[in-house]
Amino acid sequence: MSETNETNGTAGIIDVVSLYPKDMNIYGDSGNVLTIARRLALYGYAPCIHEINQGDPWPAHVDMILGGGGQDTGQKKIIDDLFARADDLRAFAADGVPMLMICGLYQLFGHYFETIDGTRLDGIGIIRAHTVGRDVRMIGNLVEHSARFGDIIGYENHSGQTFLDPGVEPLGRVDHEGTGNNGEDHTEGARVNNVIGTYMHGSLLPKNPAISDFLIRSATERRYGSFEPRQTKEWAAELKRIDAIAAKARAVAANRPR
Amino acid sequence: MMTAHNATSQTSTAVRTPSGQAASRRPWSFATPLIGKAVRKAARLAHFGGSAFPGKIAESIDPGFLARTLGQLPLGVVLVSGTNGKTTTTRMVASVLENLGLKVFTNPTGSNFTRGVVSALLDQVTLGGRLDADIAVLELDEAYAVHFVRQVKPRYCLLLNVMRDQLDRFGEIDNTARLLSNVAEATTGTVVLNREDPRIAALTDVAAAAQSVRYFGLDASLRSFFPSDDDMATTVSLPGVAQGVASSKASDAESAANAASPVDAALAAEAVHSPSGGADSGLESAVSGELPADVTLMAVGDHQATFRIDGADLTTPVRLEGVYNLYNAAAALAVVRAVLADIRRDVADMSGTRGAAAPTGPDASAARVTDVSQSDTDALLEALSTVTPAFGRGESIDVNGSKVELLLVKNPMGFRLSLASFPPEGHDTMICINDEYADGRDMSWLWDVDFTSLRGTGVAMVSGVRAWDMALRLEYDQVPVAETDTELDKAVERFVTANPGVPKHIYCTYTAMLAVRARLGHMTEVADAGVGR
């Protein structure tokens, strides 16, 4: 199952769950999985990616969980399975498993989603927030500011307005009304311990290595007690090159029209 | 989004039947062609590019112009829409009908919105407002198609597929399917649907009011080549990573590299991408196989294709490359056959009542229509065999002795199909990614394309506004990139002049394609593909 690639793995295996890649994969969110896998390998860890769809059992180890956005139909397909897993997910979150939930799964990680016609769909309540359906989409390039991660660069595309409960920390702050969680309070996303929810596509992680490395560091510290990369010079150089390209892509993206 | 709600509240104002009277004609409308033409000329002189601007003027002073002008056509309007392949397919339908002997009005490539059609009409109508054509074949963007059918009811519609494309414009693919269901509903004659796309095939339900529904389809042996958009995430491979699920991808990739022909290679490459291989991947839907297809693409070879029509497998030479283009050819044949069936019926009806008299329209048109009614399937395939690729679909330009192929990429599936159809070995590769409105602002889609097929040859040049996003994407797929330069003009020039004699592939988004063609136009002769330079 977790075979070791000959070019990496001396620092240990990291088991990454890609949650619902079949139905919650829209807008390139699989780029997040690719980014985590590549960076783990370049830090000297052996990434093992587990694609978990409805009905699939959890792998023996879960070190990180990545979930993406989906259409309404995709959300309907996974909702029963998500509730069946809700207790496990809450336990993982409480135990410090880093998670990144984009868009649709971010919404379902909240308390509930109220559709335009007033129907209330329950979420699994890991992030204390709720979402209200709207008939206008918030859509476009977005830069948000975070003390922990610096500027976060991405592309939002959602019609739900998400409101965080008092005391819940947003992932970042946005400059303009009409953008972010709800277009009103200048927040975007949420972070609860090691769980990040956000509307940012792009994909998010390739252009935001600081968040990628936060997820990786949290996963390795939780499993092995510390983050100790075992890199060859080549891997370190390659990571540096990737991050230099990411910095250029960030600079361009930050200056593009909405 | 902008169209979803309008789409559902459409009404049928200003709609007319081909023989009916114009609705809501304004007193000054007789002058519309003159005013429109004058604006068009002025716009050109003033270097506005003159494509949609005159249409805008004509639309606002005479909203009935479109319906009135297209309403004269004796054979009505064929509307082509869908996410991928509109331009190629529209060109094929128009060329085949023309080759058979009809006079066809069609909109130039890229002006796939209503004003573009109005502008093109202004160019061709007489000052008296007459359009000298038998039939119109129009390519319309999904959202504009809805706008269009509010004004003009097409007699035929050809709906190709619904894929993720510029989602920042339409929202979601299920929403895009809803836009197209409006088009199917508004069609008065025949609705032609892609049997292998579940969202399109399902439109048969809303087309009940139309006279008939036809399908075009793929033989089971080719279906794995068209993975469903819904399979996308599971088809992006994670190179150099131990996967939780066992996979035989390496050996599949090897067989792709060793395959004899480009088509074999493409098919094998696709097999690599399919998560579970054959039958349950691809666009194959639950309904597929139960619906009889009017035209089925059975097999593809080197510049030849086999179609099953009326129970017979017919092989024909083609000038188009790639299984994807040939599936579009099946779509084009299906709609042309629907047009021919109506022509034959009308001619037979007329000859029954009035001897050899023409069905409709002026004499010249009637004579052409009567001639075309004699066309058999062989004539149809012969007409198809001469169609050449459209703008950006394998268009080939000679630059200083190097063959440069321009490949338009707009969405993940289209990009993947192009990569699979044009193996990189023996070629230099350049990728140009812009993010203007027409390209789509969101770069997320690049992460749904698997670029690992370029790992062996690498990419010589990456350019466009979002060159660094593209370079980052390639980096994560471990594809070597020789040079990245956001200055597109300079990058194109360096790329095409390097390694003389080595053929080249340039993958471009829409606005990048326009810029690349313009640059190449300064260096060599570039044919006008209907979009201007």
C-alpha cells in the first residue's frame, strides 16, 4: 500500500486523504493534492495519497485531509457519506489533523447552509459558521491578508454567504466589500486549530506555499513529533526554484483585474 | 449568474416563422442595412476592429433586424452550441452544405454572440434588407444562444457537449446544461444531441415539442478516449508519488510512447488517464447504447474516419486530424442529414402538387434546393472530406521553413484532448496563457490538465499574461521549462525562429491565439481564418 519511492521517504511516510475527489473536485482543487504530494517528497517524506470517495474506508493512518469544491449535485451525492464520517472527522480535527476544505466542503464543515428558498441543510459543525444562499455570485481574483500566512492569493467563485460565529478566526481579511466570506464583514475563510476552510481556488496551495508548508509541518509534527526534512541538495534547490516561480505567479495574479 | 435567471424567464417576443410577417417593425427599419453598413465602414476606418460594434448600433435602433433578416431563409437556421468544438463543427456543417450546392450564411469564427451575427448579417444583406442565402449555420456561445432563440427560433439545433469552460462566466456546468435546454426547447424542427454526454442526451426530455430528435454517437471502442468531465480529478496523475491505489500507469505510458500512429498513441495516452480503463470511464452514460444514433463514429485512422450511417460502415478520407475533430464531424453529418431529410420531403411534397415547382423562396434558391435534394450519403461524405481545420484547431503555418501548428485551448478537457492528439515528440512546444475576459480570468483550470505527457520533451517556451502560473503548473508536473517570458511578441519570435526545420506546437488561449497569429502575420503569410489578424 504505502510503497516507498526511491527518491524520497527517509523522513517517514505521510498519509494524505484526498476527500471525495470524484464529486468534489471542481475548479482545479486537485492541484492542492498535487502540491502537497510534491512538496512532501522534496522535504524527504514519502507521501501516500488516498483517494477516499463515498463508502471507502479510512486508511490506517490519516495525517492530512484535503477537500475541494463541488456543484450542488456533487454536494448532494456526498452528504450522506459525510454525515456517516462526521464523528471521525470531528475526532481527527480535535486531534490536530491538518485539513484544507475549499468552497463546498468549507460550507459543509459549518453548522448549516440555508438555501435561497429557506431550506436548512445541516453541516458537520467543525467550523463554527453558517452559510446563506444568495442569487448573486462572488466571483473573481482575490488577495486576502493574514498575519500567519502573509498575503493569500486565489480566485473565489461562490454564491453562498458565510458568516463566522463570534470568536472564530478568519483565514484572512479582504480589502473590498462584495468579496470574501459574505461580502460584508471583510473576512475570508476560517481557521480552527489546524483546520482551514476557504473559498479560494486557483488552485490555492501552489501559489500559497506558506499554507502548504503549514499543513505539512502540522502533519509531520503530529505524526513524528517534529518537522525534520531530510533533503538532498537537489531537492532543496528544486523547492527553491518552485517557490521563486510561485513568487512571480503571485505577483502577476495580485495585479490582475477582478 | 448573468444569464441563468434571464434564461428561464424568456418570452417569445419578436419571433417570427420563416413565412410570417416581421414583428415590431419600426418605421425607420427599412434603413437599418444602410445605417449598419455605414457604421461598420466608419468603425473600420476608425480602427475599432469593426466586429461587434455595428451590430450593437443595429440592435439598438432596430431590434427586429435579426429576426426579420434570418426569417427570409427558405431552409431556416441551424444553431450550433456547446462547450467544445463549436467552431470546428459549425465550419464543417456550413462547408458540407455549401459543397452540396446550397448558399450558406455563417458567422465568422469567434463572433459567437448575437451582435457578432448581426454585424455579419449587415455585411451581407442588400440595402433592401435581403439576405441571399438558403440557410444559416450559426455558432453561438451557450449564454448568447439563449438570447438568440428569444429573437429567432432555429429550425435545427446541434448541441455538442457541456464541459467546464470559463466557469467564471456561467457558474456551473449543470447551469450551462440548463442554458442549452432553452435552445432545445425553442427549436422548431430537429434537435441533434450528443448521445455520449449525459447532460446533453438528457435534453431529449425538453425537446418533446420539437418535431424530432436525432443523436450522434461514438462506438464503444472509442468512448474511453472521451473521459467524462466528471472524472477529471481522478484523472490527474500524481507523479513520483506512492499512490494508495495500485496502478499500472507506467506500463500504459510506455505503450503510448511505443504506439505506431499518432492516433494509437493518443488512444493509448488516454487509456493512461482513464482511472479504471475502458467501459466505466468516459462519457458513456447509462442511457448510451439504448438510443439509436443517426451517425456513429466507428473508427479513426491516419486522415480517415469510419462512420456508421443507416446500418452501413462507411470509410472516408478526411483533412481533419484528431479523434475529437472527427467526432465533431459525426455531429455535423447528423445535422446535415436532418436538413437533407426535410429538403427531400419538401421537394417530394411540391412535385406531388405542383409538378417540379420549387418548395419555397426565389427561383435560384429553389433550383439549388431541388438539386441538393438528390444528394446521397456518398455525396455527403465527399463534401466532408474536403473540410479543413478551423482557426486554432490544428491550423498549420509555415514560418521560415518550420511547420508551426496553432492549437487553441480553452478548458481542461480541450487541452487534454489536444495534448493527446498532437504527440510532442519531434516537436518544439510553446504554451501561451492569457486571462482576459474571453480566456476566463480563473487559472484553476490549468490544474485539471495532466501535462505529464510533456515531461520527456519539455516545453521550450511559456508565455502570455499568466506565463508564471503556467510555468508553476508545469513545475509541479515535473515538466522541464527552458524559458518563461510574459512578453508574448518577443517570446513567439524567439520560439519560432529557434531550431529551423523542427516542427512546432503552440498551445494558446483565445486572446493569446489572436496575438500569436498577429505576430506570425508580421513574419509570414497567415491565412485569414475568419477572425481577422
